[in-house]
Amino acid sequence: MENSFPLEMARAAFNPNAYLPNFKNRRAGLKARTLILDALGKHPSDIETLRSETGLSTSSLRYHLRLLESRRLVRKIRSGRRVTYELTGLGQQPIIL
């Protein structure tokens, strides 16, 4: 059963960009990042919009957005006090595992 996790992950409908190399990719994190990436794939959004579209908590969104930002999949755009997130070119490209 040791090798079943990657096969199980492949069967699940996770966004390929949600998988982060050199990081513990647990199902809950993959699901959260997939929801975020799918929402941002439709349109740039702020935290409140992402919260209503994904159902994730604000702290969970901030945590996963920071991870995605550090991997250059998501970019933060500041306009005064408003912060909007969007996919980068890298975030829009599917990663083949």
C-alpha cells in the first residue's frame, strides 16, 4: 500500500499545479490549492471573493496563496489597500507529472 498514494492522487481530480515539489502534499492541501487555482483560472480575485467561491477560510486561503506565490504560480497585485491575486504564466500552464 506504500505506493498507492500517488496512484490515488492521480485518480482524484486535482489541478496538476496544486502538487508542490519538496512539500508534503496532503489531500486537504491539494484540494484547497486546486480550488484556488481553478477560481483564479476564471478571473483574478481578492480574498473575500476567493472565500465565497471556494468555501475555504481566510487563514487557509492566505496560507495556500503564500505557497503558490513562493512557487511563482500566483501573483499578488496591490492597488492601494486592495490586494488581488491572479495566475502567472507559469500558473496557467499545466504541469505534466
